[in-house]
Amino acid sequence: MKYIMAFDAGTTSARTIIFDKKGNPVSVAQKELIKHFPKPGYVEEEPEDLWSKQIGTAVEAMSKKGIDPKDIAAIGITNQRETTIVWNKKTMEPVYNAIVWQCKRTTKYCEELKERGLEEKIKQKTGLVIDPYFSATKIRWILENVEGAREMANRGELLFGTVETYLIYKLTDGEVHITDYTNASRTMLFNIKEKRWDDELLEIFDIPRSMLPEIKNSSEVYGNSKSKYLGCEIPIASAIGDQQSSLFGTASFEKGMAKSTYGTGAFILMNTGDELIRSQNGLVSTIAWSINGKVKYALEGSIFEAGSCINFLRDNLRIIDQADDSEYMASKVKDTNDCYFIPAFTGLGAPYWDQYARGSIIGLTGSVNKYHIIRAALESIAYLSCDVVEAMQEDSMTKIKSLKVDGGVSKNNFLMQFLSDIVGVEVIRPKVIELTALGACYMAGLAVGFWKNIDEIRENNETEKCFEPKMKEEDRSKKMSRWHEAIKYSMNWAK
């Protein structure tokens, strides 16, 4: 066996990457996903589109390099988390579109839960804050709003899964209905300390237990794909949420190591080892991964907008032609001219968790031009990252010495240097930046003996570029102070 195949079932695209023994990508195929926005704040995708494009990219990735499916040792799956799919157990037909993690349709219900005084109970059980982001309120919405869904669920005819669960169910023709600990920990139905589905939470959300998948390790053989899909049966040997996967892919195996993935959003995770740290600063506690029944924990800060900021400049403001232009244009001015860009298009995530905050550009004067706005948009990603890192360090009482980065936006050298300056730590960009897929690849490889242990994996980890902080502390403090003043306007807009 020569390769591991990784499914990267993301928010904007379905991708398949085939890796070799050294952890190098051998072949990549990608297809954009169809998104629907039926109402303001609503975000949906088509489950069948997710499935067909994921399988399509797998076949394409093999054919590009003439790879025989018999040379694939295992399939690893990493996925957009929290995105909710409910389908018919027998027919495998979805009863509704996938409700994407970005969707805000359950905002009012989340407020009702808070008014009922359930915030602390849910946080203690799950490590999460009450927010439309997580899966539980999405499942409930489907059961309450799709005709006949509640009755079917009560009869045991419906199944729930996040994207990896749905893909595995389809790959095995309905034989395997599982999730892993990382994805389970993002549903708001999982007791993070007792490591099980929580009956009290199921009662609160009125969700039948029969809908829920069995919980497995992140690295484990769950079953085999049917040969009709990929040419032969291949073991499905890992399932892990995308952000935890990239933490593993960066070889952040020790307590205190941290990474930040810059894709559509930005997600910063810090490995807290065997310790479950309860955040007092707007972060969530989550499971990093589970191997051989041993669970590792992490602190996480989720920033809703990162790459989407750059897309906004391109698609909405039309002040850049393509995303890569942002780096060059931001460098054409020495600063933002005291202009601040708050990318709260769907509210603010960690550490603020303000569903009603709205995007804004603060500090506009007649001397501000498009280059200042582009620079301010990029800098906003670093400012939000700094807010999360500072909260993380306070919760863990640990100083982060370096931050490993991955994701498409991490290719932006201007942003990575500013990130290093504003956070005040070394920013490390690995040679392979496909770390989300690589983490799932490593997990699958460990499960089938492709790699013996994590020490063998650690040897694959090479650095492409390091960014060292150059900004004076006085300047850094002033910029962060102005940022915090600016963000108050965004948060007060709807009040």
C-alpha cells in the first residue's frame, strides 16, 4: 500500500487529497459546493451535492495520477463541523438541506434557552456556549419545521449526522452510522466530561436518541467503502472535525501547542492534553482527538470571518479582482490611516459571542482610499486572532510561544507578518499547508499501520517560513486599544 486518501469535506468545497508516506500531497481534486441563502442569516447546502462532489473528487484525484485504488491503504475524513444533516434511515434521502454551521436561523431559540437559565448547565455539560453555531438547535429546527419529520423521528425512521457521518453512511450503503468524539463534542448534545450523549440535553432539545450516531475514536477502522464507488473496498479509518484535524496535522501533539487555520473563518486551537479547561474568557472547551480510547482536550476560539473578508472585498466591494491581490494592495500603504474594518457579517464569534453585532468600517475620512480598506480588512483577521490568543493564555495560564498556521489565507505573507507583530509570537507556516486533510490522513494511517506511531509522523513536519514579531510593544498596545474601541461600535449597532 502506497497512499492514504483524505476527504476534506469543507464549507466551500469538497476536496480529495492523496498523500504518500512522507505526508506529501500526491494528487488533489476539488469541486465548489452549491450554497443556498433562502432568508437573511440562513445558510444551506445540498447533501446530495456534498456526496456526489466528494466521490467525484476522489475518482478524479486517483485518475489524475493513474493511482490504482488497491494502492490506497485507507480513507480518512475531515469535515466542516456542526453542519447538520437529517435523512431517512432506509432510503438515505435527506429530509431537508444541510444546515451549515454559519446559519443563524435558530438565534431566537438560543435566546429563549438563555432566558430559561440553561446557559451554565449547557456550558458545564458540553464546554460550549449557547449559539446557533452548534448542531442541536439545527436538528430541533428540522424536526419542528419539516412536515412529518417529528413523527418520523419519533418512530426511529430518521438519522442525524454531521458531514462525516453522512458520507460514511453513504459510502457503506447504510451499514455504518458513526461519528467521532471531536464532531460529537460540537453538537451541544455531548457530555464532554463523561464522554457520552447526554439524556438531559436530549430532553431539553426534544431530540430522540435513536437519531444519534455511535461515537468512535478519531482513528479507527469503522468499515469499508463499497467497491462500486471507488473501484474496490477501502477501509474508512478516521473521522475528525476539520479544526482538530489541522491541530493534529501540525504535529501539535504536546500540551500548550497551538495552531490557527485560516479558511472561510479562522479557528485557533490549543492542545490542553488530558486536562479539560473550562474557559472563563469566551472560548469553548472541546475534544482535540481520541486514539485507542484516550481523549485529548483543547481550548478553541472560532472566528467567523477570515477568507470571507477577502471575498467580501472582491465580490461585494469589488476593490480587488482576485483574492491574491489583497496582499499586494495592502502593502501599497504604510498603515490603515486609522481605519478599522469589523467583519461581523454574521455576528462575532469568540471571545465576544455577539449574534447581533454587524460589520462596519470605522474611521472613514476623505483621505482613506481602497488600499487602506483592504489593509484594514486583512488586519482585522489578526486583531480577532489576538483577542482569542489572549483569552486562551489567560484561561490556560500558559504563554503560547509560537503559532502554527495553515489554510489558504495563511499564504498571505503580509497578513502572517502582521499576525506575528500583533500577537507577539513566532508564526510558523509549515511546508505542507494542507494540514486539515493531512491530520485526517495521519489518523487513518495510524489506524491501519501505515505509520507506526506519532513519532514517525513528527519526522514529516517541515517548516516553510517563520515570521518573527517586529512591532514595538507601544505600537502594538495602541493598535489593539483602537481596535477594541472600534469593535464596540459594531457590537452596539443593533442595541
